[in-house]
Amino acid sequence: MMGLPFIHHPGYTIELPAAHPFPMRKFTALREQLCPLAAGAAIDWLQPEPVDRDALRRVHTRDYIEAFFGGRVDRIAQRRSGFQWSEELVSRVRLETAGTLLTVEAALAEGLALNTAGGTHHAHADTASGYCLINDIAVAAAHALARGWVRRVLVVDLDVHQGDGTAALFQDVPEVFTFSMHAGTNFPARKQHGDLDVALPKGMADDTYLDALAARLPELLEQFRPDVVIYDAGVDVHERDRLGHLALTDAGIRQRDEYVIRACRSAGVPVAAVIGGGYDRDIEALAARHALLHQAAINHWNQAGG
Ligand SMILES: [Zn+2]
């Protein structure tokens, strides 16, 4: 019997200038924190190969992909992306995107799978934005549809920011339902129309947040009947996050992740989860927050008997 698939690549982390605001080391820190956690469970560690251009072409324009691969990204576009262009950056983005693709593939085989990165939901067809260069969620959804692995994909995006890129990319694609629940006052300033957008008031805490989620998710699963859920488990909803406007605690995030996994799995729907955003300067605390997702998955896996 297979174990619970965890997807990771050391290349998720690259060197950035010390003052860079993006917490790049969190992926490595998460991997390290998962070692003792995973000791009590059967985990299958899977490592992705860099994604090829063809898979990206399903959601991004040819010009955009070629400019990104070839280093022809102008200064304004680089600033908008949040990263200075480099070969290493291209490599990390290709690995992270491939990781989410592999997560979806493994989830379809095993019912549940988790990336240790992913959730670059602000990337549009021809634009990078907010630390997102390629939209891994959209690439994975489009790939699974194109390969005939699934007929319907539900994106459950609980990052504190709206999944605007994903919403725009699938605006006219009925096979993909985009559900985003986010802080209404937060980035991006210009929201896109997803299939279901829930804008939460600033400062919302655990109980009301979990109620808002429970008021939507079961109905979506029942009405849309997805063949897979791609879950963005952003922890920037946390009360101590630098970029979030909500006030969830660790316990609230744990309950949220357990709830999503349980709701989907009890409806018979595979779950492919990505970690999403999280912007605490304390990398170890941040990695521990992301690990709540993997802990929730391990608990579910052990209870369900694999
Ligand atoms: Zn975010």
C-alpha cells in the first residue's frame, strides 16, 4: 500500500538578497519540520521534474513564457512579480509548478496529496504579480482536464488574498469552479470575478471564519460534484501574518485544514493541497504554521486507514 504523498524538491528554495521580503527559506524549513511529524506515518516523498513549456501553454501566453524562460523580462514586470529575474528563479518556478501537477496526479491516485510549496494564484495569462510568476494551480487544473484525468475541478482558495489570476484564467471555463474566500480589504486592489468570491471583513477570527467556510463548501461539493479539489491552504490568514488582514490562530488554521480535508474526502473527492501564502519574518514559526496542513492530512490518513 502506498503512503500519503508529500511532494518536495530542494530547488523550491533559492538564494535571495538578505533584505528580500519574500520568505524563501520557508520551503526548506517546512521540509525539515515535517521529518519528525512524518515519523509516525507512512509518507511517500515524491520529487517533481521541472515542468515543460507545453504544460504552461494551456494557461499562459507563448510570449510570456518565452520571455520568462529567456530572461527578457523588463524592469517594471520584474518589480511587479516581486523577484529579480535569474536562471535559478526560472528553475524554482518550474519545479514548484511541476510539484503541484504531481500533487494533483498523486491525489487522484491516493485520494490525498500535499505539496510543500505552490499556490501562486496571482499569476495571469501574460502577467506576473505578487510573488507569482506561473499560476501552478491553473496549470495543474488545465493539465488534469486536458489529459482526461478529470471532468470537473474545484479550486478552494483560502489564502487571505483573492485568487485573482486563477479566477481570470478560468472565467469562461465551466469545467473549473473557482471559490476564493479572502479578506475583502487586501491585495489585489482590483478583484476578479471568480465563480464564488467571499470577501471577509477585516479582523475576522476563528469561529466566524469557520462558520463562513462551513456555509459554502459542502454545498459546492454537492452541486458542482468535482473530480478533484485543489486546495490553497494559505496561512496568511493568521493573526500574526505581515500581509494578512484576518485574525486566525494556529488552532483555527488546524481546524480549517482538517475541515476541508474531511468535507472533501467524505464526499469521495480527492484533495490536492498546496501551502499558499504566509509572510511571517520568523521562518520557523511560519513553517510550523504551514505544517498544520500536513499534520491535518497525516491525522486524516491515519484515521481513514490510508
Ligand atoms: Zn496570500
